[in-house]
Amino acid sequence: MLSDHIAQIAKAQIYASEPQRFKMITQDSFVMTGHHHDHTIRRNGCGWKCSCAYFRSTEPIYHACAHIIALEWIFGSQTGVVADPTATLE
């Protein structure tokens, strides 16, 4: 499961380098154009939620997916610490 999350971080680095994929709908809602599908990302009282399958299946563990991570790198975090998208994985 950890390797899946590491892959999500690598994917987020790609998405963060392509900010045109993200369209703000409201201050609390974005649509992200993915490789295969569009994903809706919404902020609620506890943080961000994404419509992607990865987020739905891992939300209790990670509370993030590549789409949310990239969104926070691009627009800044409203929910906590923002990771550095230029950091390398070791």
C-alpha cells in the first residue's frame, strides 16, 4: 500500500507541472483533467475530497491522492502542510 502512495506522489509531481489541468469552479471546488477521466476535488470541513477511485479506496489511510497533492502544491494548502514538489523520493 505504501508503494501505491509513493506512486501517487510521483504522479502528483507530473500534475503539478501542468497547472492548466486544474480549473477552479468555486473557492472550494476544482475539476482536474486526468489522463483518463476528469476528477472533482472539493473541500469540506475536514480537508479535500476527490472523486477518483484511489482516494475513495484509501481515504481512511492517506486522506490524499495525486490530484489533491498536486492541487495543494499549485494553489497552496488550506488544510495543512504543503509538500515540496521538487523533492526527490529516496
